[in-house]
Amino acid sequence: MNFGNEKKFFFFQKISIKKQFSNLEIGLYQYFFNKTGIYPKNIIIYHDFIFFFVSNQDFFLIYKHLTSIRREIIKKKILIVRDENSLITLLFSFFPDIYIHDIAFEKSDGKYQIIISFLSFEERNIAIGKNGKYIKAVNDIINKYITFQKDKVSIRIKCNVVYLD
């Protein structure tokens, strides 16, 4: 990951997640606290997914409850994501269990494309999810709920496989 000045600014600028909680999310907020003893920083329900955003220091304490939470909330896919304050660390947080080989950045007509590269189709497929649902969820969350330090930007995240010689 060789970052030029524009890339550094883009990837490392301060971000925050801004979202109003729905009634269901408020209920999940209380459920999560009762289960783990820790309040999540944010909750986003997106179709089949429930994203619980937690602080870095609480992540491993909460992660041990993940199996139990998934057993109790069976109709949704449950994800615990670190609540990060830069785009680059948030991207790694969305894909915690797979090896990201490289992250590239392209800008065209004021729109940004982030290309996350993996070394195998298996890792890429995990990142994309069944029928592309997970990467669509990540793209929509970033575009709807992430507030950037500077301006609102349009971002598209794409996953690919690189071949090493």
C-alpha cells in the first residue's frame, strides 16, 4: 500500500458513523448491553445483516459473545465491527477474518473507487458474501452513514484477486 498525498488524506481523514436508531435498533442496543455488559457505539440493520459497532478496547471482550448472540438472533447475520475513526482502519474492520493483500484507490469524475485485493478466490468470495450481499451492505453503509472530515463523497468498494509471480 503505497499511499500518495491524496490517498493518505482520503484514507486517513477522520470519519464518523452517524445514524438515527430505529425502534428495533434501540431494542438491540439494550439486548447487546444485557448480553455483553457493554453498550455498542452504533447499530446498523441492513437487510439480512446486523452490524454492532464497538470500541477498539471492547472488541475482544465482546467477540467471545458472538457465537451466543448469533444463536439467539437466528434470522440475521450478526457482525461485530470496530468503530474506527479513519476509512482505512474501518475497511480492515469490515473484513476481520480474511487476509487483505492490498488496497488501491482510484478517483474518476469526483467518485472514488477502492479496490481491495485478495490472494485467493476463496477470500474474495468471503469478502463479497453470498450473491454479493455483504459487499453491497458495506458499500451502502459507507455511502449512507459515514461522515467524512471534509466533504460527502461517493465511494464504491470492489474486491478482486491478485496473482503473485
